Amino acid sequence: MQHAFWVGRMGVLELGNVANHGYYEIEGYDLNLDSLNWALNQLINRHDMLRAVMLPDGRQQVLKEVSDYKIKTTDLRKKDQNTINKYLNSIRQEMSHQVLPWDKWPLFEFRATLLDENKIRLHISYDYKFLMLGVSLDYLKNGFNSLKILKPVYLI
């Protein structure tokens, strides 16, 4: 199945050049971004497929070590609602249509938007090519949801 994703993503087929990609947003209150970054890096270290890349011949390579992942953050606290909506729509448009390069780590992207009332919106984009990546990110999302600190906001 992963080989089929790889072939379909290449431009060799008439209907090719398409990535199998997922994006969602979740929102939480009073989140500690340092702790979230730490937890995400623990997950990356624990799950091989979160450190995987694709080689030119279609084989996967799990990287033994990767640099610490840091969630990019944008502070929109004290901004007017029009500015916030414009930014959220822009980041949603960008990340929901991303095609991440398979030969470079990571095959996902997390961003955080700081909002008023101690809210943080997480934007999560990932390549479905690696089934474990999707499972691991669902695990992370479900873990946050079970703690009732995050709620789904926008799913694609």
C-alpha cells in the first residue's frame, strides 16, 4: 500500500502527482507549549515511522537520530477578530494543501497560534504515506482529547 502511495505521488501516471495528506486543528486552554514540544519529541523518539523518509528507489529509511522538533508559534493575542480570521484562514489554506517532500524529515508540521483567553490553536499537517504516522498523530490527538484540554476545531 505504501508503495502505491509512492507511485501515485510521482508524476508518472495520468492521475498521479497527488499526495495522501491529512490536516486538522485542535484548540486547548492553558497549554504549556514547552511540555507539548517535549511530549511530541518523546513520541518522535518512540515511533520509528515518525523519523522515516523515502529514498529515491521507493524504500523507506528510518533515521536513527533527528534534531528536536519545535512547534512554530504565532502570537495573535490582542489582535482584532478580522486579523485573526484572516491569519487562521491563510494558515489553514496553506497547511491543508501541503505536499511535504518525502526525502526530507519531518513528514509532518505542527504550528501553534496563541489566542486571547489563554487559548492555543494547534495546526497539524501530516503525510498519510506512513500509516504509523497517522496512527501516532491520532494517538496524540486522542490523548489530548481524553484529557479534555483540546477539542477538534477544523478537520480535513
